[in-house]
Amino acid sequence: MKVFDNSNLNESYAGIVSPMTFSFISRVYRQVYIQFCRLFGVSEYDIISHDDMFSHMLAHIGGRAYYQLHNWHRMFLLFPGYSFNGKFLEDMMGIPSQLQGKVGIQPKRRSVWAYGYQVYIALCMVWIFLTMGWRIRQFSIRFRKKFETGKKRLLSGIISSDDLIARHRIYEEIEADLTKDFSTAIANDMAVMISSGIFKLLCTKWLGKNGEAYAYSMTGGTLGLKSAKPGRELLELIQLIRCDTAVGQYMLKHSAVQSLAYLKNNIRNRNLWTSFCRYLDEYGSRIPGELKLESVSFADNPSILMRLIRSNLGKREIHMDTALPEKSGRLTGLNPVQNAVLKTVKIWLDTSVRRRELTRFYRTRIFDLARQYINLAGYFLHTGGYIDDPKDVYFLPIDAFGSRLTPGSCRKIVGERRKKESYYRTLTMPRRIVSESDSIDLKTFEKGQTGKTSRSIAGTIACRGTAGTSVTGEALVLTAFDPSAVYAGKILVTRQTDPGWTIVFPLVKAIVVERGGMLSHAAIISRELGIPCIMGVEGATDMIRSGARITIDMAHSRVGL
């Protein structure tokens, strides 16, 4: 049985994913996970014999990105403890309990040599986990140095017909060099998976029926997460602009483009402009859809950021609670040893989550560098008559830049893929596809599913915040990020969020999300900021209308309409 799932992947690659982005992430996944396996001591023989697995960690179905779960299980079979790690993997990916274990692979009986090989890998894993703090610090130092050097080397000068192929070779060298170091980041992701799995397992075993709820309530919530800073600093920027009445009033009366020019050209606004530019320099690539190369970043179009600021400038009801993460009940009935073990695993989990958010910020920088390079190539292809619009470059695969292109071949590929994308947009694709083969009949998804009519929908509480047993407010329903929307004081209702959405989290009153697990950004950042959040509310964007008054019932994990 083949299972294709994007419950968690959809957090980063929501909706239609361009051929350019999919070709890029497929290659990056292959490079990173090969390096990851090498880091943990997997033999070159095993790596080479699993080349097809590394090349197909992802699938592109109906224009959407999916995990190929079978290949993820094949990879985890290379490591010791598969009977546990396979379950931890599915739990982290959000696979429902009724499907868990059905995709797994039955391990073959191992020889004595194979057991020794597994012990060696286990010792490598332990050593890497113990030295992870040092490894992440070294990774951060190396990455910042390599990134700045590589960026200057890649983006210097204008691409011409004579050097596009040569420039692409340079790009591939830089990409390989940067992603090679990301084996450390992936190793830390594995530490998150294992530590959260162990924590949940122990809580369930020692605390009975309330154990899983306790484990979920305690997952994440570590103060100082890198991914929470863009939202906090955006809030500070909005407050700074509010303090200047003249600037604030001008922005409320004029367009984003006009406000941008006013802020830039007025000498008396120099400090505000400096703060705005500082935000762009640091977080200009941290945007909703930041891992989709076709997304437009704040750095590329600052007026998008200005639209977001203007939309929420006049609203005074803004979430300012940065309280410590909630403690869901007292642990009773545990002996001192059990308490000590849970505390130790929790520290490991929180530390690993904090490191993961830092490395994911660096990952965003790589994607933004690739975006700048592709946009530059798209500009050349457009001016050279290869494509009709610079954005048509996203219909091409990234490997196309490494070969001699012709206007005819480019236009043919673009035309065919544009037609396919138009068809893909008519499909209602599920989060999970179960099939007996790799061939998927897309006709199954041509008719949209009808919405439910229930007046109360259930989910899982990711954070109770400090609002008490319930939160009531006006719903803001979005199926895609809208920088012009008024977020301040609203209950945000959406299908999924990626790290780029967290810039508006400090503005909202509460969050309702259809997709995502307890290790998703929405769950972790809502805990960091103390914002009430409920995850896994199926059909929320269909059943709730913007402007409607809704209530989140914390006691029963439900959204009342």
C-alpha cells in the first residue's frame, strides 16, 4: 500500500507548488538526507543502494507536494530502534491512529555483523545528540560566513546568454556547500522527533488517559524562539510608527506605495525608515509561503510589508501577552525517578525545538537566495525572448538552467505546464492519498467535497493562553495570507500556517488551524506568545465566515459557531 501525505508538509508548501519549486526541493531533500545518513554512520553501500529512495522522498500529485511515506520508512529502517522511531515518525507527520503502522516495513532478521553495524550507528547517534549544542553553534558560524560569500559570488553582475550555464554551475556549487552543512539541522530534527516521541510515550504510560493531553500541552513553548522574533519586532515597528502621529495619520490616508515613499524621502522620518530597513534586512525573506520559490518576499516588494503595517496601524487591540508557557495541571502519582526522567526529556525536547527554529530560519535564507537567482535568470530569459513573462521561469525545472535552452523548448514547456496548473487548480486534493500503486487517478478529485453544517467543530488545544476557559471574538477566515487584512484583535481561522505567518501572531486574539500537529509552527509559536490556539479543526474555513462571532471552548477543544 502506498500512502502519500502532506499533513505537515502542507505547512511549508500549501496549495499549488510550481515545477521550479518542486524540482528544487526534491533535489535539496536528496542532498540533505544523504548527508544526514552519512553523518550518523550509514555505510556508502547502503546510501548508494537506496538512491531511488533519496530521489523520491517527495511526490508531486495534482500540483501539490506530498511525502512518500514508504520511502521515509525505508530510510528510518537504516537506523536502530525502528520499531519506535517508525511510530515517532508517523506521529510527527500527523498520521491518524487508524493508519499508523500500515505503511511501515517489516524488518528482516539481522546477522551478527548487521547487529554490530546497528550498534555503531546507535553510538554515533548518541554522540551527535550529546554534542548537538556545539554542532549547532559551529553550523551557525559556518553558514553565515558561507552564505554571505556565496551570495556575493552568485548575484554579482547580470546574467547573459553566455554565462547562464556557467552561473548555474556556480549556483549548484553554492547550494551543495550550504545544504551539506544542513545534515546537522536534520540530525537535530531527528532529536525533536525522538525526544517528543519518548516524552509522549512516557506521559501516556505513567499518567494514564490524561498523559497524551499533558504531553501535547507541554510540547514547545520555549522562550526565545527565533521564529517568534519577526512577529514581535513587527509589533514593535507598528508601535514605533504609532508614536509619530503625523506619520501614522499619513499612512492611514494614503496607499502602501505612497506611505513607503513618504517614509523613505522625509528626512524627519529617518529613524523610522532605518527601523523599517533593518526589519527588511533581517526578516525580508521570512514571508508566508517562504519555501515556495514563486512567493514574493518583503525584500523584493517592501510595499507588501507596508500594506500589512497600514492594515493594523489603526487597531489598538493587539496581543501583548508573552507569558511563560502554560503548565497543564500538576503531576501527581509519580515517583521522584519518573519526575526526574520526564523533566530531563522535556529539557531535551525544548532545547531541540529551539535549535530547530533557528536552523529553519537559516533554511529560509537558502530558499531566498535561490529565489533571487531564479528571478535573475527569469529576467534574462524574458528579455532574451525565451519566455513571455519573467515569472514563467517557475514553470521550468531548476536543472534546465544547466543546459542550452532555446526559445522554442522554453515556450513549449511553459505552455504545457500552464495548462496542467489550470487543471490542478480545479481539483480538491486531500491531505492523504492511499493507493495500491504510484499511479494516481486525478479524476477522483475533480469534484469538490460539500461542506458540513455542524454548529460546533472539534480540534486539539495547542495552547490555552491566559484567557480562561473560552475565547470569543470576530473571525478572520483566510485560505491564503492577505497582507491587507486586519488581524488585530481577530480570531485567525486558516487551513495551515508556515513560519512566515508568525509575523501576525502577536496581532491576533486566538488561532484556529485546520492542519498541523503539536510540533507545527502554529502550535509552538502560539505557546511561545501565550496565544489561545486550536489545531486540527477540519473544515473550519468552509464552516466559519469572516466577521462571524465565534467561541473557542478550551474545556472541550471545540469551536462554537
